[in-house]
Amino acid sequence: MKTSVFQKLCFSFLILNIFLLILSCNEDTPEKTNNPLPPPSGITLNGFVLDENAAPVIGIKVSVSSKQTYTSYDGSFTLSNIITPYDIKITFVGVPKSVGVVYKGMTTPGPLLLMQSYPGSGYSATLSVRIPPLSELQRATIIFTDNYTEGSAVIRPPADTANISIKWGEGSSITGKVIVYIYPLINGIATDYQKYGAKQNIILTNGGNTSIIFNENELTTNPGEASISGSLLGGVIGQGTTFAITYRFGALLYPFKYGAPISTTFGNEFTFVVPTYLPLVYNYVLSGFTYGPDSGMFSSKCRTVEFNTNNLIALESMPTLESPPDNAVNVDQATQFGVNPGTGTGINLISFEAPDRVFHVYQTEKFLNLPSFEIGIGRNTAYTWYVRRLGSLEDINQFGYSYFYNDNRLTFFTSSAKRRFTTKP
């Protein structure tokens, strides 16, 4: 009987200790409940905003959610404690148009952002180049480059002068070289290269007009020539295909931001003759281009081409607009816009254009609503909208670096037709 009582006492003591242990644990519970874990810490963004000529965009508003700042004299900005992924907006309110640009789903701590449609930044000058008279079939290509910026023009007889507008990003002047090469052009094809000349250390000053004259003695060198050939892979898409061979001297690689085409032909196959000696770093870029069934649709693709090989190029299918239908009315920021981006790995650039404002949205998704900027979308405002596919980019972070620094990832450019809509009264 004593054993039974002892066992009961031991059991009771065990239960008491368990109770006290639970009570002791519960004493910490209110403190933990009333002091939740701190929110996740974000990253610091140190980025730049540049315009289409690589000029810094100064004093422009940059925002992520409720955090905002303004760009400095060099286009730089800093935003702290940003949670990834983030949507970053750039806003300009002014004339002739207010502009809003948003990059959606970014993760990089160092965003390099293109401010499309931004008016009036950067530097520019006019270069006037005169050459001796050409024969009826001859053409002259004029090139200015500092190995980053470039400008070009083609002189056709009876003209003997080209006026080239050169734009650059920083500095009140730019120093480069001017190159001239002369060739006969038959049915759009340069058949050989007859004369060549160059002038070094040409200084252009912002707002200025620089004139240069080449005489016969300065255009005597034969630059040599070689053939580049290739074909369209997979057949012609759309309304027929144009092939062009161009040079690339500058670093800007945005599709078709190259000099004037050397030669252009139509069909599925091509052979181009190109000059083989020019006194600077360059390569040749093959571009294929075709129009779609509706106005504004096109597919274009660029690739660096090589000698002594069959250079193949395959055009991507063009994007289309899915919703809302053309001429939609009573559109507001609850209206969902949908696109079919076509083929090829890339990002979507969706643009909304009105007479007094324009919005550009960079994203990988197929659906979106009208972006929200302090500009507002306007009442009873008529817009056109369209989508362009930029490839072969894998995410939004790559776009700025591909545009400004020639990393060879931005190789194709396709566009939908345009549709119209009107916002609510």
C-alpha cells in the first residue's frame, strides 16, 4: 500500500513539474507575439538613367513603390531598402510630351535604365562632307565615328555633299574620324569598292557645324573587297524578306542602329561584296526584315556575319495584340491589356501614345494594366498602343546593358500592328 502511495506522489510531482515547465514557456509567448520578426531588409539601388543617345538624364524622378528620388548631374540615383523583385518608374512631366517609363520585375542592385522619348538631352553637331563629283552609278558612304558614337550618310549623284547630324551623350565636344568609300551600286548591290579615304582627329562642338572637303588625291586607295553570303532559315515570313549588310563601328547595339546599308537585296538568299580594309575596329552586321499582314507589323533580326561560310538567319514570328479590341472606349486603369509576344526569348516593350503623353512598359509578362504615373492617363483621351519584342534577352535587368554596351544579346526586334482606344470621359 505504501508503494502505491509513493508511486502516486511521484506521478503527482512529475505532473507538477510538467505544468511549471509549460507555464514557464508560456511566459515568453506574449513577448514573442507582441514583437514579430522584423521585415526582410532590402537592397540599395545605385543606378543610372540615360537617354537614347547615352546622355545622362538629369533631375528626373525615379521611384520604387513609395520611395522616390531624382537623378544627379550624371544621371545617377540611389534608393535604399528596396525589396526584390521591384518595379522601377521614371517620370518626366513637361513639353512637348510627358513621359513615363516603367521596368517591371527587376532584381539588380545596379539598374541601367533607358529613358525613351525623353526630349532635349545630350549634345549634337552637324558634319558637312563634300567629295568630288560621282558618276551616275557611283555612291559614296560617309562615316563619322569615335568608336562609340557613329553617324553616316550616302551621297547619290548629282549631289556631292552629305550633312550628318551627330548626337552624343557627354562633353561639349567629340573627336573622331571621317571615312569615305566609293562604289558602283547596281540593283541595290555594291559590286566592288573603288576609292577610299579618311581624315583623323575631327572635332565636333555642341551646336556647331563642321565642314570637311575631300579632294581627288585623298580618295585614291582601293580598300579591297570580299564576299559574304547566306540564306534565310525556314522560308520567308510575312510580305517578303529584305536582307541588308551594314557595318557597325559604334558600341550602341540597339537593333538597326547602324550606319546606312551597304547593300540590300530581296528573297531567301544573298551574296554581298564588302570592303575589307577600313582603319578602325568594325564588323559587318546582316539584317533580315519582313513586314506582317497588318500595317506596322514587322520582324527584324541582326547577326554578325563571317566570311567563307553560309550565314543563316531565322526571323521570329511577330507579336499581336489580344485585348482590348481596336477602338475600345471607356478604358481605365482596371482595363486589362493582353499581348501574344510571338516567338523568341525576349522581353516585351509595350507603348501607349497620346498627343500629350507617352508610357513605355518593359516586362516579361503578357498582361498588364495602364501604368500609374502622376501624369495620369487623362479623361476622354485617345491613345494608340503596340508591343515590340526585344530579344534574345532573358530578363529585364539585361536590357540597359545590352543597349548601351554591345554585349551581343540584343539581336532581334519584332513589332505588332497598332490599335486605338479612348479613356473614360
